[in-house]
Amino acid sequence: MQTHTDTNNKILQTKLSVIVPTVGRNVELKELLQSLTALRDLDYYEILIIDQNKEIVLDSILQQFPNLYIKHY
């Protein structure tokens, strides 16, 4: 089981990985991330964004969700 730290440097075990491949779906990705912020026990989720866009367009969206544990590839 993978671990990560929260904003208080508490070590947390990841219980669920949400893998999101995306290309040209900026609005839909933002809506998904807004929905994920409503989850309980948010600290146990990791969100893996597999960015297939040709240009860097997701950084500004992902920065809007500092409470989510997001890995951007």
C-alpha cells in the first residue's frame, strides 16, 4: 500500500487511486476534481492525472485544488 503525507506532514496510507487519462477535457476534469473534494476521508485518496495534451494546459486547473493529493503525469 502506498503512503503520502497530508498538509500537516502526517503519513497516510492510500486506500484508493483515481486514475484519470485526459486530453482536451479541461472543463470535465475541473468538474471531476470539484466532485472529488466532496468525498469523506479525502486524505486516503490519490488522483493520478495522465495528461495527454500536447501543450501544458492543466497546471492552472490543478492548482485550484490544493486539498487534493494529485500526481500529474
